[in-house]
Amino acid sequence: MLVQLQILNLILSSGNIGFIIDNNLNADYFPNLKKEFNFIFNHYQKYGTVPDQATFLNNFPDFEIIQVRESEDYLLTELYRTKNESFLANTFNKIRELLMAGKTDEAMNLYSSSSIQVSNNKHLEAVEILSDISRYDSYIAKCNNFDQFYVSTGFPELDDSLGGGIDRKNAYFVISARAGIGKTLVMIKFATAAVAKGLRVGLYEGEMTVDKIAGRYDTLVSNISNGAITHGNIEIANKYKRFLDGLASSQKGKFYILTRDMVSDNKMTVDVLRNFVEKYDLDILFVDQLSLLDSTSKSRVSYEQAADISKALKNLQVQKHIPIVVASQQNRTSLESGELAGTQNLSLSDRIGQDATEVLFLTKEDNILKMNIAKARDGCKKYVLTYSVNFDNGTFIYVPDDEEPEEENSNYDKGEEAF
């Protein structure tokens, strides 16, 4: 309680609310002086000033006025320490109750999410970019080892248009299309490229079985008929066996698949995905698809639940510094002939488009697949890419545009572009 008392006294004596604002503190950090904290904060919000000591003591006559000589860094460190001690004590009691009830998975999920919450307590430390030019080192590293910063999508033309592919630390990449267009296959194509580069790849699959996902992966790598693999055509048995026997040795990375029936209560939340990332030390996570995740939000409104899931996935990406690629449905809004989809055409919630660093829409007619880049945070060279596809043997052949450079996509989201 002492550090809570010291901080409130520091704010009252200085008349400066900055300590609270800069460090994003709230009443939860002051459990013993919550009413006092709220009075100071609400007074500031209403009148724009910290209450003076006379006003404050008139409302809290038993409050102890003390002189504070400790540094702000010390006070903040102590505040975090005492809050974490209390939080962890309560959390461990809940974990023990879950373990005693035989709910091991729920206990693990609580432990994982709690550890993240504790680690998020940080001092506010901005960077002055005129004197700190360490970014030049990052620039040189990209020049010398580009693969360290980007992973290929498996589509060279898409990589080129995006300036390198998928950012290995900062991408929240959304693939969207109407049902049956090929979102999952394109996503697995992304995954095959990551595995080939030696990455540890994870995929959450909300609908299909492991065998069906693995079969699609096999087709993309070997070009063996997926129909034959799926339905059991004996004519390819020897060829398929030879391929599988050499698969592990021919691929540099690992590919882990998680399905809903692999978790307790069949409840797939972002916290479960966090455990998936941590347990297998994943370098990239794929989610097929966002609508098949469960929200922890108390809201019953599907729009708000989807927003909550997207926010949680974005936070997971930021905290773990790995790319997350998500499949999401396109809404049923009709487009005019020739009109390209934009982020407003993402189904479920506007929040998905806001959180995403890249948004890729897919359309398909006969054997022609078009990729429309509706958003790219770091810029985009070409908005639409066209491929001749054969989904059965997993081939994608780029069809160059021989016409003049295309007109700008009016639905392209430039909100987060670098230029």
C-alpha cells in the first residue's frame, strides 16, 4: 500500500497527472486506494487539473499526506511488482482449483495468458529517432540477408508486388474470398514456401481433417492429383509412397497442424493458439479461418466477437513477433462489373481490415484465379495478379498483363502505406 500512497501524494503535490497517463495506469493498480485514485482521475478529466490538497482532503479527510522523495522509476517499478505479486497469487489459486478439478488444459491456458499479462507491464520509453540511427543497421542487414526479414508467399509475383513477401515480424495478413474459391489452398501454398525455407510452421484448421490438409500440402509439393490422394486411387500408390518416404528429408522446416478436436471442450480461442505457438516454437502461424475461432468476449453480438478475436490475434502477432496469416470470408455485398473488393468487403467486422497489415482478395472463374491486393502497409507495385490454376495438381501459372499498367484500384486501402 505504501507505493500507492506515495504515487498519489506525488501527483497531488506536483499537480501533474502525467505519471498516470504516460504509464497507462488505472484504478486496478491502486486496490487499497481505488476511490482516491478515481477521484483524482475523474477530477482531471472533468476540469483539466489535478485537485489541490484542500479539495482532496475535504473528500478524504483520513488520507495521509506525506513527502515523496523517491524517483518516478522506483515508484513505477514497485507499483508493478506489488500488482504482479497480488495478480499472480490470485492466478495461482485459480490454477490450483482448476488442476484439482482435473481441468488441466484450462489451467495451462490461464497460466499462459497470465504470464503475458504480467510481462506487458512496462515503463513508457519513447525513442528519439534523429539521434538514434540504429535503423541503418537493420537496413544493412536487409541488404545482406533479405530472407531474415521476409518469407516468400510461394508466389514470386505476389512477393515482388508486396516488396518481398510476408514480413517475418510484423505481418497480420488476411486472405479473403467467397466460399469455395480456394482460400485454404492458397494459404497452404504460403505454408509450403515457409516450410521450404526452414521455418517452423503451424496451421489451425477449423473444418478439415489433418489428412485432408496434409493431402493438399502433398499435392502442392509433388503435383500428384489431390483427387487421387483424397479418394484413394490405387494407380498412384507407388508414386505417392516414394514421395512420402522422402518428404521429411527434402523439406527444411516443420509443419504442425492443430484442429478443434485436439483441444479440451472443442473450444478454440486465441489463448489456445498462443499455447500452440509457444509449445512448438512456431515461426509463422496460419489460421483457417477466423470465423471458426471462439471469442472470450462476453458480448453476444457476432460483430463484436469477431472484433475481439481480430484484436487478440493482432496482439498475439505483436507480442510474439511472428507473422500470422488468416483466412476470412468475403461479405455478400455485390460489386459492380470490374470493381475490385476493398477492406470494407471483409465479412464479420471492420476491425479485421483495420488490424490487417495486408489484405488479399481472391476471385476465380473457370481456371483463372485473380489476386486483388486491397491493402498493403508497406506499399504495393501491382494491385491485381492473374494465375491459370489447376487445383487438382496444385499448379499456379502466372498470366502476365500485356496491356498498359493498370489503373489504380479505387478500393485499395492506403491508410497504412509507407508512402
